[in-house]
Amino acid sequence: MNTATHEIETIAFRRTRSTYGLVLLGFGLFIFLVFGLNTPAGVFTTFGTNLAGSQAITISDLVVPSQATIFAMAAIAAFFGAFQLARGIRSTGWLAGVIAITFIVSFLTWAAADKSFNLTGMLSSSLVRATPIALAALCGVISERSAVINIGIEGIMLLSAQVAVVTATVIGNSYLGLVCAILFGGLVAAFHAWLVIRFKVDQVVSGVAINIVGAGVTAFISSRFLAANINGLNNAAVFPTISIPLLSQIPILGPVLFENNIIVFLTILLVLALHILLFYTPWGLRTRAVGEHPKAADTLGVNVFFVRYVNVILGGMIAGLGGAYFTIGSVGRFDEMMTAGKGFIGLAAMIFGKWNPLGAYTSSMIFGFADSLQVKLQILRTPIPSEFLLMAPYLITMLVLTGVIGRAIPPAADGQPYEKQ
Amino acid sequence: MSDQAIQPVEVTPPGEDPKKGTRGKIWQALLVPALAVLTGLLIGAIAILAVGENPLEAYGALFAGSFGTPDRFIEGFQTYFASGDTSKLLRAIYPITESLVATTPYIFAALSVALGFRCGLFNIGAEGQVLMGALCSAYIGYSITGLPAFVHLPLAILAGAAGGAVWGMIPGYLKARFGAHEVVNTIMMNWIAFKLSDWLLKGPMQASGSRPVTPNVEATAELPRFFPDPLRLNWGFVLALAVAWLVYWFLFKTTLGFEIRSVGASPDAAKYAGMNVTRNFVLVMAIAGGLAGLAGTAQVLGVDHWVGQGFSSGYGFDSIALALLGKSHPFGVVLSALLFGFLRSGATRMQSMAGIPIDIISIIQGLIVIFIAAPAIIRWIYRIRAIPVSDEAMRTRGWGG
């Protein structure tokens, strides 16, 4: 029996090994043909490393020969492919990493051949653009770890965005607006929790309802009140950029990580905190138990309903923070439907990140990166239409869901109402 | 939050059901949705009151905007009988025809979601499917010239259905083959459709000029209209009713429809009965996508005659609300689509006459979804006895996997 399972495993492994190996080899060839041969020889690509207005110590820009770099990337991909075919690497994460890095580097080198491209600027804007996606994803992680699906994140963020800017404008203090947005996000999530726990409403349907109501209410208030009185209701101060002393002077890392507004910092702290809370504290153990096997948790004395209420409400507060980012965290005013699907992309990032805070943040970074890349590419005028690059994150998410790049398994009880016996 | 938070759902014992027979059943099935709509409208009235307007006046304008005003009708008939002049009469029925025009794509899109629900699938991607259907039918509509209408029009309609079907089938296949959840994949397909349309409308499919819109479709590909301009009611509405009947026939009168409903009721039981569950997933998502594609087709070929950016915005969520409201039954869906077609169309007039933003309809709509999904709330408010569990709203199944 044991040897049989072992054999099946080996066969499966051998098959994926050759598949991945061939994929990597093909990928190397792809880079060589598409990017390498389309880049003229003797041309250099300049990667800017300094950000205007930052406190970081100025260093010289990174200048690389375009064609040689691309050929090197193709060689790396091909080498890993050959290595994979011959020996096999068990970690699919590694392989995905090789594909991602070689592709991004060769793509950027090709797109910016004979031009200059500000690397630090793009990393910095990736992090900023990833923030609302990450907050939505964290909201999803925390509530789904207790087995409550919250698809209404988009609606919660939209509502909180409006609450944030209106309270911040009326009170005249953006920090109070932030607090109001967080509390309001918690309130809406509490309503969701009440519907799905008390009335056992289908969790996805309840979330959809929140999205519809959120879009309706914000648009209603926006066109009825905000449009008529922009200065009095819809014109708040944006959070200032905070530079952490010393750390912000590190080249590249400084402007990217240590010169941001409060919401970006809070997001990074939240990711770390949630990771520790979920995996190293009794609360996290209870949450995960409720999400995987609520009956067992109940038998051991965990109050399933209470844990779910707490987690969903906490998640809503995180989504509220994400909502505040859209208004007082970036532009200082509310526009209808300004969340533009970021809540849903957050859900994708959550699944992509396998319901882990750190994974969710990393995948949000990929979406943020793609988002900011699109803006930069419009400036560089590449022959590939930017719309196709913008599709990439969605295609990747679908690929992840098929289990090609590692399988994403949700908490076992996810989406099921719990009935106490 | 105590342990008593959930009370067991009351189920009326079978022998004690006071209302037996079909009439009782229909009454039972309509009671909760009707009360949900009523409650939604009441809360909407409170919202209107809260912003300092008169709800009666607002709803009056809503009614006039969706049905027209009696004095216009009287005037129209008088002129018609006096002189045979139909222009006043046409003006009187204009609001009703506009409401039916608004209803048409709702019927298609909501049928799409309802069919998915029947098979236990949540098609949240109607928006992308509507867009792909519209783009495909528009392409066939404007790029082919010189065909007679009886060939060109069906071709354009089929192209729209096919475009939507492909967009729906991909998530269906991914679910069947890999167990990837259709909610996420249909959302992803939505975004891919938006980006694709952005590119198409700015490049290959752009009409001459700077606006990102397609050229107008040829006259041979247009769905014929019933009345002279500006009345836009066309054969699309009739097509929608016919398709609704077809879906009803398919679901309830064919073996395949029975299989689909069995899979929706219990995939495991269907599997043990020897049904091919995964094939049904692909099939249902393809048909659902095709239905949503027809929504875009009907709008393009019957009303707009071209496609622009943001063409399908709002259909995704609206169709979910309508399918839920119609209890995923094709006839229920037609009724709910009519309700929202009239509401949406009348809301435009309410906005201009009473100053109530059109978005109030979205609020009412969302509330109705909540009440439909939680019949316990409606029963609790109106003190109705519980109906058997089988009539409860649909349930989704997590993220799959």
C-alpha cells in the first residue's frame, strides 16, 4: 500500500517535472525570440534608482546592455528548464519565481531599450497601488479563516471611502475620518455577519447585496449631496507622507518602503500582525479551528458564532481602512464607483495567497505591480497594447485556481453556515 | 452572540399545510418576493423622506415615468378617434415602451444567472458575457455588408450568443476540469472582457473618429422596431419572452433539464444516479453565457446599434438580483425583469421631476436581494409561518476546490 502510493507520487512528480522543465525551456526560447531578437545590439537600458523628492542618498543609475541582459535571462530560464528536466526541483514556487523574474527583467529591458526607466519609482507606486488590494485581501483572509465568505468587500470599501472623506471634511481632521471609516467598515461587516450567522443567509448572496446597496447608497449620496457642496463635504486633506528617519535614506528601499503615508505603513504592520496572530496565538488557533472544523472546535469549548462575529467585524474594519485609502489616502475626494473592482481583485489575491496574510500581501504586490507597470508602459510606448498586460494578473489568477502553480485550498468549512446541535 | 443566537428553522408539518393545490403553491411562492419588494419600496420611501423629499410625489413621478400619465392617454385616444392622428397616442405609450426596452436585456441576463443557480453555479460574470455578446454581434453587424436581413440578423444574433457562450464556458470548463470556483473565474473573465473591449474599441473595432465606439451596425442586422422613432421597442422583447419560455421548457420538460436541476439540488446524488456532473457544469455555463450574450445582442441590434465603453456596467449585479427575486424560475425572472425595467425606466423621470437620484433604485434593489435571501427577516417582520425548506433561496458552495 505504502509503496503503491509512493510509486503513484513518483510518477506524478516525474510527469510534472518534465512538464515544468519543458515549460521553462520554451519560456527561455520565448524570451530569446520575442524580446532578445527584437532588441538592437549595442543599446543600453537605464534603470533609474533615484526618486525625485525623496530623502534617500543618491546613487548612480543602473545601466545595462539591453540585448546581453535579455540573452542572459533567456539562458537562465533555459538552464533552470534543463536542470528541471534532468534533476527536478520539488518546489513549484521556485519555478514560478524563475519564470516571473526572468520575464519581468527581460520585458522591462526590452521595453526601455535605449531609454530610461525609473525602477524605484515603479516599485514605490506598486507598493502604494497594492495597498487597497492587500487590505481587501486581508479582510478576506481574516473572515474566511473563520469560514465566512465576504464577497461584499467592494461595497464596504466604497461606503467607508465615502464616510472617510465626508467625516474628514466636516470635522476637518483626516485621522478622525480614518477612525470613522474603520468603524463604519466594521459596522457593515457586522450586518453581514448578522445576516449569515443569525439568519443563515447565503454568504455570497449577502455579500452581493452589500455590493449593490453600497454602490447605490454612495452614488445616491454623492449625486444628491456631495456634488452640490464639494468644498463643505467632499474635499479633505490627504495624509502627509511620513519619512522614517535614517531608514528612509537607504537607496531604493528607503523611498519604496519608508516614505509613505500612514495607511501604507498600517497595511504593512497589519500583515505582520495578522500573520503572528493567526499562527502563533490562541485566537488564531481558535479561528483556524472554526474555519476547518467548527463542530470539533465547538466540542472543545470554542464559541463558533462568537469567533465568526469577531473575525468578520475585524475584517470589515480592515476593509474600512482600505476604503479610506481611496479618498483621504490618495486624492482627498470621493468619486462614484472609485474602488473600481479592487475589492474583487483583493479576493483573487487572497486565493492566490492561499489564505495567508503574507501570501495575500505578496499577491497584492503582483497586482499592484501590474497596475503601475501599465501606467509606465503608456509613457514608454511599447508595441504591445497595455490592455493585454493588464489582463495578465487576471489570467494568472485563473491559472492559479486551476492548480497549475500550486493548489489553493480554502478553509474546509468555508462558506458553510454552522448549526449548533 | 450567545449560544441561542440561532433558533431552529420552523418547518410546517406536511399534513398541516393550510394552503394546498397549485393556487396555494403559487401564492406561497409569490408571497415572500412580493413582501420583499414592498419592504424595499417602503425603506426606499424612508430614504426619500430622509433627504427631505415627498415619497408620494417621488413614487408618483416614478409611476408616470414608467407607465405614462392617464391624461396623456385620454388626449391620445381623443385625437386618434377624432382625426386618426397617432402621434399623440404614440407619445402617451412612449414611457411604457421605454420600460419594455429596458426590460429586454434584463430578461436575458437574469435568465443567465437563474439557469446557473438551477445547476448550483453562481454566474457572477454576466457583465463580461453581455459585453462579449454585444461586441461579437456588433462586429458581425457592421463588418458584413450586402446580406439580406433574414440571413444577416440571425447571424448577428448567433454571433452574440456564441460570444457570450465562450465567455461563460471557460469558467465552466475550469470548474469541471480543475474545480476552480466559478465566482472568482467569472469575475476574472469580466476584467479580461473589459480590457479586451478597451483595446478593441480603441483599435480594431473603432469607428472613424476619435471616440472609442464601434461603427453602427448595418440596417440589415437591426432588430426591427414596432413603432416609428423615437419609440425604440423592437423584436428583441419578443425574442426575450420566447427565450424565457424556451429556458422553461428546457429546464422542466427535458431530460437534460432534469439532470441540471438534479445536479443543482445535490451533485453527489446526481453523480450516484449516473449523471455526468462536470459535463453539466460546462453545458450550463455555456448556455448561461450565451443567454447573457443575447442581452448584449438585443441591446446592440435593437436599441443602440453600436457599442461603447461601459456598455454592460451594472448588468452583472442587476441580473443576480433579478434571478434571486424571480426564484430562478424563467417566468419569475420575466416578472422581476419587468418590475426592474419599469423601475429603472421610471427612475429617470423621478430624477428629473422630483430630484431623487436614480441610484435609489439600486438601494431598493439591494434591499430586495437581502430580503429574498433571508426570508426569515420577512417572515419575522410580517409574522408569516415558515414555508418548507425546499423553497428557500439558493445556496452557493464556498470556493470549491
